[in-house]
Amino acid sequence: PFDLHSIDSSLENVTIDDSSGGNSITLVQSIVSTSASHLGDYGATRETAAACLASLLSRPDLQDLELEEFVEWSVQILYWFRTSQRPYDSKATQLLFPMPDEAPSIFIVMGVLQT
């Protein structure tokens, strides 16, 4: 398979010394973030989001950054659910996988485990 970042049109005008602050979200980040936000839903929506994340994050070109961030976020969600203590928010995971405002429900835990 090809590198997904090679078809991302949001990266066309980005240079190494880009002073825009890097706030542009890439295609991959958008798909991953949207899928992760639906892990807390129930039914077919959660199943589809988990399947989408599993397919994307198992790609070799996404395993270095996105998979690592997802695993860290998942551990934080499971820790919070298990202990009822909000974990420390890592700045690295806030873009793709923001921590929920409230304690995670059983639905998001099941979505994380399903992925």
C-alpha cells in the first residue's frame, strides 16, 4: 500500500520553516480524530469507528505516530474508568485524542477495547 500522507492535499503548501504554527489538520488526523470521537457511541456507529481505527492504525505508515498516541490515550481512558481518577493529560495526545470532559462511560471503554 501507499503512504496515506502522499495523497493529503493539506500538506501541499507546508514547508519545513512554515510559520503558520502547524495548526492545519491532516487527512489522516481528521479521520482518526473523527473515528475516535465516535468510540463512545453505541451500536453500529461504535463498531464502524473501531473497525476504521483498527484498519488505519495497523498500516505501517501510521504505526509510528498515530498508533503510539492511540495506545497512550487508550491506557489513559481505561485507567480513568478503572480508578475514577482523571489521568495526566499528555500534550502529545490532545490533538488527535482529547480526553473527555467527564469520566469515560462504559461505551467508550468498550469502543477502546473493540479497537
